[in-house]
Amino acid sequence: MTLNDTLAQYSDWAFESAFAVLVLALILLVAEYATHRADAVAERERVLVASGSSVPADGPGRVTETNGRTLSQRLGNMGRALVVVVAALQIASIVLRGFATERFPLGNMYEFVAMACAAAIVFGLVMLRKPSYRIMWVYVLVPVLILMFLAATVLYADAAPVVPALRSFWLPIHVTIISVGSGIFLVSGVASLLFLLRIRYPKGEASSGFFAAMAQRLPDAQILDRLAYRTTIIGFPLFGAGIILGAIWAEAAWGRFWGWDPKETVSFITWVIYAAYLHARATSGWRNTRAAWINVAGFVAMLFNLFIINMVVSGLHSYAGLN
């Protein structure tokens, strides 16, 4: 086994380890989510104790609190610590893949999805650090876990040189920006979906059912809407810059800036949808549920562009790396 083969194996192990740690982190964060209501009861009991009122000796507060931290807080802290480990393993996998192939590791769908997932996790560590956002990690990690599973199974490609068309200094510039923007849009799309769920089931409203129980543990609708807006503001110019740089690369590679190739067309449509969301978000009468639905449509268009266009539609951008 050559050095490159060894590094490729280490890269795969790092990716698989990241997936395994992510599963464990998700289990802990789901447990935090499930015990969140018990902690709210415990907090009310502590208020009663502070005011001199009596509480049951075996109340939830005594069960869930240890050394000043509730069970929910301890589970959440462990889960988020593991998310940091996941980010480190994802980055290590990408770097090792690059050394193994002696190129920038964005030459096929497996590598693109791995980069987008890493971007979503790292961006989440930055944006979801506030206490009001932390409960959202459960919903962010689920699509990341699904994408990583698809990357490791359906989309996986052996470490190898890229096709001649991708041997360009534009590869790390154009594709990195697009993949990072896609990871940021994942966080934004999840935030808008949760915002719509929270609007459907307002806090304090007597509702039953699975989705109602999920909604009661979410942050306020305004917090979710603000998160979706702020993340889109960051992802939108990145994605737009990626499209522009891709057009410049196309002129150098194919002699034209734009040819309405399926990948180019759907990327532009996705960018227009996100532009419409930002406009709607600033327009009176559209800034609530209508704007959120537009943001969700942009997220769906991005996934369509990633999977359907790459795997089903034939075009100049058919570099999925699938057998």
C-alpha cells in the first residue's frame, strides 16, 4: 500500500468516525430535548423554593438537578462537545483526502457533500452557540447525518485524480464557495422549517400530537425567523459569488460565460429564490410565513440541484464520480 492509499484509508476512517460520533451526539441531544420539559418544571420548583413555598420532596427538580446543572443541560453539553469532535474529524477527513489525491478534495459528489456537511457543522457551532439556539442542534444534525450517510454509501468514490476538465486553480475557489454556501443554506432552511412549525403551534396553546410536542420545545418564532434571515444573508452573497466565479471558469474552459447548462440554470434559479426570500423578508405582509416558505423552496431547489441534476440530468457539470 502506497502513502497515498494509506492517507485515503485514514480519510475514510476519519469520515466514518465522524459519522459514528455524530450519531452519539444526536442521541445525547435528543435526550436533552426530551428532558427539556422536566427541566422547566424543575425551574419552577426552584422559584417556589426561593419564595418560601413548599414543593414535593420527590419533585422533578430533585431528580434532574446535580451540582447546579439539570439533566437536560448536562446531556446537551456532552452532545455539543461531541459536535466539536465531529467537526474536527470532518476537517481531518477532507485534509487527508486532499493529501491522498494530491489535489483539492472537491472533485466528485462525495467530496462536495463532505465539505458541505463540514461547513454546516462549523457554521452551526458559530451561529447556534447562544442558549436560545442550542436546542436546534437536533434538527440541524438530522439532515447532516442523512447527507453523510448518503455520501458514505450511494455517493462514495475512491480517492483518485479528477477528470481533465477539473484540473484548474478555479476548482478550489469556485466549488469551495458553493459547498460552504450550501452548508449555510442548510442551517437557514432548517430554521425556516422550524419557524413554520412554531407558527403552526404557538407557545402556550393547548395542542396535542407529535408535532405540537416538538413545537413546544422550540425557541420563539421571532428567534427562528431571525436566525434564518441572518444565515441567508451570509450564504446568499457566497452562493452568488460562486456562480459568478463558475461563469468565469466556464469562459476559460469552454469559451463562454453562460450556456444554460442544467447545473448553471438550476443554480441561478436557486440564487433567484433566495434573492426573493430576502426581498420578501423585508416586505410588509410577506415577512412571516410567506417569506419562510420561499426560503424553504430555495433549500429544496438546492437539494434538487445537488442530487437530481448531478445524478439524473446529463450536462457539462456531470462530475458526480458515480459508477
